[in-house]
Amino acid sequence: MRDQMTSETLADMVAQGDGAAFKSLVLRHQNQVLSLCHRILGDRQRSEDIAQEVFLKAWQAANTYQQKAKFTTWLYRITVNLCRDEIKSRQRWGWLRYLHHYPASKQEETEKQIDESPTAEEHEVYPFPVKIRLSR
């Protein structure tokens, strides 16, 4: 019987605390939400996590849904907002993922280059790079 109800009717039932109606909504819309997350994020595993968050948020905010708009519009807005937050988080913290991928040999090489760089006194004596000094 719930399969024949509109998503909007089910959303009203969810707002009243009907868990079975929520399950029906999740089953009805989970593939579309996951697909949208994956198109936005491009990462399947993270998309699955965000899709779960979408439905958790929908459950928590069910009483804010108003039937002026379609349920899918409301649900997709939650989806896009959470994906946008994920992208912002990646941009903010994305540099951290490079720390553990930075090989020790490369780090040692970089430190060696820093140690071999000219000192301030050497810069005063030899203000130009070696190639320019020897090009005469």
C-alpha cells in the first residue's frame, strides 16, 4: 500500500514519526541520491557516506518539509548541500592527504637541497645563479 502513496504523502507521515514510511522513501530514492552524490563528488565510497547522511538529515528535518515543492526537490537540495559541504571540506583539508604519501626518500632529498642551498653570505658574494656567472 505504501508503494502506491506519493513521496509527498510519505514525507508527511515521516514528519509524524512513521519509520515504515521513511523506509519506503529511502528505498524509493536511494539510487537517485547515490547517483547524484557520485556525479558531484566522483568518489564512490564517499558518495555512499554522503547518501547516508542525506537520509539521516531528511529524517531529522522531516517536519520542515512543506508540500509546496515536490519531495524530490527538497531531498535533492539536501543532497547538493551536503555534497557542497564535502567539497569545501576536501578543499580545506585536502593537503593533509599528501603528507602520508610523501615518500621518506623524497623528504630526505628535499631536506638535502635545503641544506645545500647558499647561505646569506654566499648570496652577497655570488648574487647570480651559477649558470649566469659562468656564461661569459
